[in-house]
Amino acid sequence: MTTVLLGLAGGLGLFLYGMKLMSDGIEKAAGAKLREILEVFTRNKITGLLVGIVFTGIIQSSSAATVMVVSFVNAGLMDLYQAAGIIFGANIGTTVTSQLVSFNLSAIAPLFLLAGVIMIQFIDNPTVKKVGEVVLGFGILFTGLTTMKDSMSFLKDSESFVHLLTGLTNPILAVLIGFVITSILQSSSVTVSIVLLMASQGLLELQICFFIVLGCNIGACSSALLASLSGKKNAKRAALIHFLFNVIGSIIFFVILLFIKDPLADFILSFSNGDMGRAVANTHTSFKIVQVIMLFPFTNLIVKLTYLLVRGEDKVAKENELQYIGDQSLYVPTSAIPQATLEIERMGNMAVMNLERAMTAYLNESSSDLDEIYELEDDINMISAATIDYLVKTNQYPLPVADKKTLGGLFHTVNDIERISDHATDIANMTATMVNKKQKITIPAKESLIELYQLVDELLLKTIYTLKHRTNDYVDEIIDLENTIDMMEKRLQKEHVKRLAKQECDPHAGLNYSDILSKLERVADHCTNIVYNSLTDNTNLLDKDQIAELK
């Protein structure tokens, strides 16, 4: 018996590790593309449902898909109605694993193991290596299944064990068993696969498997519920959508099965050509499909019910508080980069606002708004430090290949935005000096500054847009604007020198004017840095010494 239990434990370990390797490999190889599909094709519930099915079928985990959706909702990347469609679809997509397990692919598992090792060890291409992890994970998964299956074959000879399982006739106890095991393993696919193997060995009757599967469906909600605990109210509501969908559906099925479990078992067995393993897999899939058909028309009501269960709204984030990122977002590294980008975009808009305030104060020769400028600068510094810390932590997680290329640039983008805000503060300091010493700038100088600042402001707005959307829509215009600003700054400096020579302006005020021209030109340089880092592969920037300097 000890040998059997060790075999089961070892097989389960291989199965869990193989599934994790597959899921992580797919997320690292294609996670960014899959995320884009989630963002683009979830504008209505129908497409959201289809995307949820495909997405979860690919990554082989409804828990991972749902936790990702919760994190998207938490960051404001997706609303609850979009999330509901994906969550419903994820419940169907998760049955792909049990369907794969029901086919006897163990014989070719060694081929997948060999192919995966070759791709990881002997090919340098990062994407191929990630695909190799998927292939290797697939081989390990089925090797684990073989080990468990062989161990279970010995359990058939144990009269006490067979008597224990055949004596399991209480539907409520069966649901509880499925719920507990799935909550512990954090995967309904794994639990259903184990049930499938036991049923195929003749250790479980199909009728009792029905109720265990229902328990698995409810237990699969635990990951999303746990991930939402530290999230915003909408994140909690998204997790509740998953929970309510499975609980309501399971209750309905539980009541129906009490009356039709025997004829239904005969039907599914007949449909599965008498193969118990296929019957359990088909049970899992058919339950989920019927559940979606029953509850999909009531999606809006389920969403509204979550508002009754989770009341109120979140407090609006203060300017010195993170709005889109936090420790809870690290549950899903795949969503870390979009959330960080939103936070950096917000920080960029704050810097643009501060520069506008500083320029307005200087041009109006007024010190009334300087305290607000200094306060916002402090807020930007706090967000900058917190965002860099978040990116450092994110860099310690396995990320999609495309996100790894983006991450290095984000470190430097935060630094560039923080420097833009510093320039705004410097201009505010010059304004304070000018007002205190009652210095004056000439009308031509003001007009020149307004003309240059308008170009810089346009460049800033297009830069922030490029950062957020990672598009080259404005690249040519940004390059032209930056060149124009450079040439204009040089021309205005020469004109300023002529005015000084003719003693047409206050020399002290003239020094500030010249300095502001230079600062606006440097702001334009920071903009081109941000655009470059947003649109190029910056994996080489993930150098620990460079990151340490930014911190």
C-alpha cells in the first residue's frame, strides 16, 4: 500500500507540475497576444463568451483565466459585463483538459518529453524555448497520468479501498469531496482528471462522479475569490460572478440529478461508447455547456446581484496614491504590464498638468498656484518611486516574451516623466524668484515662450498617447515636432542674445527666460525617449545596475 500511495503522490506531483509548466509556457510565449484578444474581442457578451472558451482552452486553467479577468477588472481595463462573458466561457474552456486526459495519449508522452527538452536546451530563440516548456509540460502531465493510472490499478485489489469508494453514495458528501479537493489543488481540471482515472479503473460509479464534478465546479472559484480579497469592489464582484455562476448552476444540477442520475448515466455511457473515462470527461463538458445555456440569458441579473452583495463604490484614489497597481496585481504577471502602463500614463498626465501650471504661472507672473505645483511634484515623486518598486517586483516573475521586451523601457519612461515634472518645478522656482524680485519679461519673450510651449504640449499629448497604446500612429509627427522644437529653441536663444545686447530686457529675467527655453527643449527630448522606449525591444535595459540607479 505504501508503494501505491507513493506512486499516486508522485504521479499527482508530475501531473500538477506538467499542467503548471504548460500554462506558464503558453502565457510566456503568447500571453501578450492572448491578453490583446481579451481586450479587443470582449466588447459584448457573445464574443466575450467565445473568447473565454478559446482563451481558457489554450491556457488549460479556468482559475488562471478568471484570476486574470479579476485583475483586469481591478485595474479598470474591463467592466463587469465584459468580464461575465469571459468567465462564462472559461467554465466551458476548462473542460478541454479532461477531454485530453480521456484520450489515451500516455504512450506518446516520451516523444513530447524529448521534443520539449530539445527545444529548451538546444534552441536559443526565447519564443521557441517557451513553446518547448509547453511541449515538455504536456509530456510530464501524461507521464504523471500514467504513474497514477498504474498505481490505481493496484488499488482495485484492495477490498477495503474498493468497499470505501463503492460505499460513497451520499450526493452531498460527494459534492463536498469535490469542493475540498479542488479548493486545495486550485484546479477543477486536475480533480476531474483524477476522478476520470478512478472511474476508468472501476473505482467510482458514474452516478457519484456527477456530484463530485459539481463540487469541483464550486471549488474552482476559490482562486478568484482569494485574488479579489485585496482588490477593489469591482474585482470582488467579478470573482462573485464566477462563484454565483457555479453555485447556482450546481444547485440546479444537484436537484435534477437526484431524479435522473441513473438514466443520465446510461445515456452518457452509451454516448461515450461505454468508456468510463470518456463518460466523466463528457459529463464535465456537458454540465458546463448546459449551465452556460441556462444562465447566460440572466447575465445582467447575476451582475446586478453582485452589486447587492458588494455594496458601495471605491474611494477615488488621491493623486499621491496608486490607482491601477498594487501588491494584489502581482497575482497575475500577465496583466502587470498593462496595469503599470496605465499608472505611468496617469503619472505622465500629472506631469503634463504640472508643466502647464508652471508655464501659466510664469507667463502671468503669478505665484498663487506655486504651492499646488510643489504638492503635485511630491505626488509624482511618490508614484514614481512606488511604480519603480512595482516594476522591480514584476521583473522577478516569469513574463510573456512581449512584456519582457516592454518592461525595460518602462523603467526609463518613469524616469523621463519624473524629470519632466522636475522641469516644471524648476520653472515654478524661477517664477517665485521673478515675483519676489519684481522682475519683468518682455512681450516678445512671452509670445516666444507661448509659441514654443504649445509645440511642446502637443508633443507631450502625442507621446502619452503612444505610451498608452504602443502605436506608431504619431511617430512621424513626433519626430517632426521634436526637430521643430530644437530649431525653434536655437533661434529663440539667438534672438534673446540680440535683445540682451540691445539692453531691451532685464538681464536677470533674461537668464530665466533662456533657462526655460532650454528646459522646454529637454522636455521634448524626454518625449522622444519615451516614444522610443515604448515602441522598441528594451529587454537589454533590464540590467540590475541600471535599475538600481533608477531606484
